[in-house]
Amino acid sequence: MNGIEELSILLEELLEQKVSCKQFSSSINNCSFEKLSNVFANLHHYLDDEDIRLKDEEYKAMQDNELIKLITHLKNNNIEAANGITFLHKS
């Protein structure tokens, strides 16, 4: 299993709330994928917005849909599209 596959699995666990944002952050702290630098930078928007998602269902739906897109792009090895997911708006 390569790093992208591992990241996809961790993201699915995050989406399914099998791991918390804090647990996910700890899991990826030592990850370094040059091709995925934007993915990791943009993931912090998702991780940092946990409190907003608890209060705003529409925002939660948007971010969760973006997370699903990210997982799909990673599974399809579409790195360019994966790097374009910002979690700040619908892509």
C-alpha cells in the first residue's frame, strides 16, 4: 500500500467519524508527500473548521462533499484535482 492509498483510508475514517480531527492530524503529522503539498495544506481548513461544521449543517455538507471528492481524486490518482480541493468553497 502506498502513501496515497493510506491517506485515502485515513480520510474515509475521518469522514465516517471513526477518527477525530485531532487523531487524524496526529496520524498525518509525519507524512510528507511532495506531490500532495497542497492537499495537506488545504486539509487544515477542514480540520480547523470542526467547530463550524457542528453549528452549520450547510457548511458541514459542503466540506464533507469536498472531502468525498478529495478521496475520489486520490483513489483515481488525480493529484492535480486533489490539490485543488480547498474546503473553503464548492470546487
